[in-house]
Amino acid sequence: MIIEIKPEQQKVLDRAARSGMSPEDVLDQAFAVIDEQYREDDWMLAEKQFIAVQIEEGFAQSERGELLDADLAIKGLREGRTTRRIA
């Protein structure tokens, strides 16, 4: 397969080469990022109903003045996501 790359993409490859990475390593990393994004999208679609309920509950809590500190909220979201992935 032959692909043409844009000048800015070539700059990334050149910079990676100077750091010791091969073009294949760069592509492996790029594909890993893309794959992770698709898995995240799949997770979002699979959990759409759950997410909608959580958002609705969050709005209700906000209206009642029951807000969480941002750091605690992020921690809770990450922990919940990890628990759902394991289950």
C-alpha cells in the first residue's frame, strides 16, 4: 500500500525519527489512539441510557444545590467507569 502524507505529517515523522522512533512506531501509536477513540465511542453508545440517567440526576442535584467539588466528581466518574469495565 502506498499513501501520500501531508507536509505537517512528514514533520511528525521526521521529529519521531530524530527521537529514535521508526515510522512504523509512529503509525502504531497513531492507530492505538484511533482504536481507543473507537472503543470510547462504543462504550458511550452501549452506556447511553445509563449516561442519560446520570446527567438527569446531576441536573436535579444541581438545582437542589447539591454540587460536588470538581476533583471529587472526576474521581467518582473514573471509578465508576473502571467498575463498569471490570463487570
